[in-house]
Amino acid sequence: MGTVAPNPYYTEDIAKECMEKIFLPTINAMNAEGRTFEGLFVFRTYAHSNGPKVIEYNCRFGDPETQVVLPYAGGRSLRDI
């Protein structure tokens, strides 16, 4: 198990597809059900021949993600992320 960042396979096209087909639909569905969320919400995805797929949703920092993601916070505290 491991994490790599930045992921060389996560292109602008894949980011756009994830936003349109995974991220926004998930957040919109949660809001529609009255399940609003404030905090860090992680979408763990993988590349499939039919497009990106969700492995899991998570709302915590665990290893190994923390070690890879925190340097991209630009020195901000967790409260600011």
C-alpha cells in the first residue's frame, strides 16, 4: 500500500472527468439529502479503462496519505486546509 504525489497519471482531463462525474455529483447528492459536510473529504480513486472509479470516501488523515499530502498544504495548519 502506498501513495504517490503528484501522480503523473492524474492529468487535467482526468481531473475534469473526476470533478464532473465523481466529486460534484457526490457533494450535490450529500447536500440534497441534508448531509452537508465541513472538513477534509478524500475521494480515493483509481484509473480504469472505462474512466476513473471510486475505491472509497474518507474524511480523515491516515498513513500513508498524510505523509504525501501535507507538504502540498504550503505550510498552512490543518485548520486552514
